[in-house]
Amino acid sequence: MRKKQWGKAVLLAIVLAIAAACGNAGHSQVEPGSGNGSANATGSLSGKANGNANGNANGDGTGNGKGNPGDNPNSSTASPNSVSADIEPEDGASLVVWESDGNERKFLEEIGRQYEELYGVKVKVETVPSIDTVGKLMTDGPAGLGADVFSAPHDSIGKAVSAGLMLANDRTTEDLAKNAIPSVVSAITYDGVTYGYPMSADTYALYYNKALMPKGPETFEELLEFGKTFTDPSAKKYALAWDVAQIYLVHAFIAGYGGYIFGQDGTDPADIGLNNEGAVEGATFARTLKALFPLNTADINSNVIAGLFQEGNAAAMIEGTWQMANLANAGVDFGVVPLPLLPNGEHPKSLISVRSLFVNSYTRYPNAAKLFAELATNKENAKLRYEMTAQLPTRQDLMNDPVVTGNPDVAAFMTQMQHAVPLAAIPETATVWVPSYAALSTIWNDDKTDVKQALDHMVSQMKTAMETNP
């Protein structure tokens, strides 16, 4: 979820938080995800990614970071022959593919060209925002009207699998095990089964203004020390700006101390680790960062954060990949580093969103559809997609490729992904947003708030929501 994208959702969350005291019916949570421009209040990861006019890493294709080659389909030498040949498309097959508009769609059109050349099968790419594909398949899939292959964020998997809309990925699991970033594999695995063919990932890291900070801090202690001389509320100067009550971001601190959302692998709704000892320690540390950003949550939103950084009034900010293009366009001399180490020596565990291709279980041409998804996500085409969209690739075997290492900001995000964990894809994740925004706002705004008590209340609300809407 990108900053302006977050803006609408955050505003909605704030309104709800105030009325009630970031989820489903009207959450305030920053959700990462697919970034197609429609804010929603479903509390889903994909929904949070929406509503940002600036686009995002998994979104509408506008998020090119500085120094990326752009959308030249010919800038990489794709090798269709790297697709395995143990199955063939069904006789008479033709494919319909759903994808968001923009460079993502252009990429799949290029894959369609390769595919037709390789197999003689026609491919039609239709524009359907990736966050809407699963919902559309709910009605179109059983009637045989849905796409054979569709793009979606990973948090849609639980809903789609429960509705019987996805075929398992039985084509590239070995390749994924060897070459994909582990957190990516976890994101597309549901109930022990791998479903997606991952195309891109998104997480967040630390941006710093090179004119104010000669290099990115390696530890938060270093950043806190810097803030002692830089932060000046009277001059509206802050060492670090970030969306302090969004569990999407605060998760990095909570999980860095041992907290978690739904079990260690995000699959057990009965095991909520958002109020355990580590979560309390992480949330308590996050609150200490108010020394760097002494504003209350009512005065913080995505526009404020981006504006402060672009104007040189914030030396650093925690943000996603989508801001690279905005900052480059604004002429800001910035750098990106992985999130600094926590005082306990651990890496903050950011959340990751993974955008993948999925095969519709109602397709008449499952072999053809699987081969298309396989072709689109092989190493050569993963590199091509990065070149066309500037979205983070999901393969470890591209991390040292010059096309990635040539952009140190992208490389920093790729490094952060090594420490990221996927947001749970189970339906119960929708219960997180509203209670977490309220609790984290209270903790941040009032330094006398008992952190443990606030987190206990949050978890209690989540459990009530699960019981009310099983």
C-alpha cells in the first residue's frame, strides 16, 4: 500500500477509530498489496494497498523507481524454452488472463506473445484490477466466464481456496523451493499447499534524505541519537516520519521482539501473538520513536509524511517501494536502507505482500493455463517483469543480477525482504485492522497508557469479531 493509497484508507480508519473509541467494515489499517486505485473498507491486505493515486509496487504500474530501465519489453532476453515440456496445452485451447492495467498488463501481453509463438495458443489479456479478480471469479468462475489465469495479491488465497477457485501450483514448487525468497513461498502457501506463481513482492524500508543524513542508519539507536539534534517540533522538523498506528508497519517492531499475528506461520487464528511478551516489548519500543516524531496520530497521515520528507523536514521515513518514483519525480536526493537493527540486535520483521498469477479451477484448459503461469514467472521473465514494472522480483537468484544491484535502493528493499514475513492469508486477518489501529493510536498518543493492557484489549476485540463473524 502506497502512501496516498494509504491516505484514503487511513482517513477512513481514523474516522472509524474516533467513532468507536486500521480491518473489515471500515478499517484504518494500512494494507500493503496490489495497489489498484480503489480504497476499500474490507480490511484486506489488498484493500489497504488501494486508494493511492501514486501507485505502488504491486499496483498500477506507475511506481518505477529511479534508475530503472522502464517498460521496454525488449530490454531482456526472455527464453521461453526454459518452460518445462512434460505437459502440453489442450487441443483447441485459448486463454483469457486478468490483470490490472498499466505495465503489469503490458508485461502479460508480452508473455502472451511469447506463449503464442511457443505453443500456438491465443492469449487475451483483459483489464481487471488484481484486487477484484477473486471477487469477480466468485460469480463468473462457476459459470465458465472467468479468466483462465488471473493476478491477485496473496491475501486473497484463503478466500479463493475456500470458494474452490484456485488450482494448486503443481508446476514450479521445486523451482520456488530453490530460487524464491522464503517469505514469498510462505505467502503463497495455504494450508500446506502452494497456489500462486509469484510475480512481485512489496514491503517497506527506511528512506533517508542524503542532504540531511549522510548515510542511512544501521540501528534505531543511531537514529535516536541523530534525532536529539535534528528533531525540533517548533520548526516542524522530525528525524523520522511514519504511520505510527498502522499494524502493517508496527508489525516490524512487534515481530522483531517475538510477537506475531496468527501463529508463527500466520495460519492459526487461535494463536494470537499480538499481546505476548515480545509484542509488548516491541510496541513499547515503537513508542520510544515518538521522540523522533512527536505528533499524535490525528495529525499523521500519508500526505503529511510524504510532504515532510519531500520538503526536507523529515530526515527519514518508513515507506514502501512506491515512494521511489514519487521522490525521484520530486527531485529529492534520497537513499534507501533496510530497516535499522532493533536494540535487541534483531532485524525488524516487515510484512510482505506478494502478487501472483493463479490458475482458475474452472478453466477448460488447465494445462495451457499452468504453462502460461510457468512461462510468466521463470527467471528470464521475472527479470523482464522487473524491467517493465520496477516491482520487486521474488527470486533470490535475481538478487545479484546487475539489473537489481545496479539500483541500490531496490537492492535495499530486496535485502529487507529477507527479513520480512507475509501477512496471514486466512480470512481471520480481517479482524486485525480496526482493533489494532485503535490500540496502537492509544499507545502512541498517551505515553502513560499501559501497553500490555491496550494490546490485551485489542486481542479481545479480535476474538470477539471472530466469534461474531465466524
